[in-house]
Amino acid sequence: MLTVVQAVTIAVALVVGTAGVWTIVTGRVVLPWLRRSVRRPVVWGVGTLVMAGALAGAPALPFTVFVPLLMAGVALVGFAQVSPPRNNS
């Protein structure tokens, strides 16, 4: 039986994963308040997909796998926001 925490975790993973896929496909961040701060949208999308995968697998993954996956996603999202843009626009 699903608990409230598991249901919320799955919902967040679906939303974050959808935003990541949309960003990778279109090359533009789907969340309007993040568009200016994200300098590399594809890297941001990959980071959100990694985080979504970690969140979706959290009930089945051991802690030693879940935390590094989540932190790798956070690192990619952070890199996408602080790194210089790839193109000259």
C-alpha cells in the first residue's frame, strides 16, 4: 500500500522527469522562472532526469546508491546554472 510520502515522491519524480525530457527535446527550460538562470538547458535536463530517476527508485535503491545519484543530478543542475553558455548568445 502506498503511503503519502511514496505517492508524493512518485509525483515529484514524474514532474521533474517530464520537465527534464521536455528541456532536452526542445532545448528550452519549460519552467518560465528558470529560463534566464539556466545557461545550458540540455545539461539541466539531464540533471533533472538523473534526479527523477533517483527519486523514482528511492524505495527500491539502497541509500548508498540513492544519495550519489541524487547528488549527481543536483551537481548537473548546478553546473547548468553557473557555467558560461556554450554559444555566444
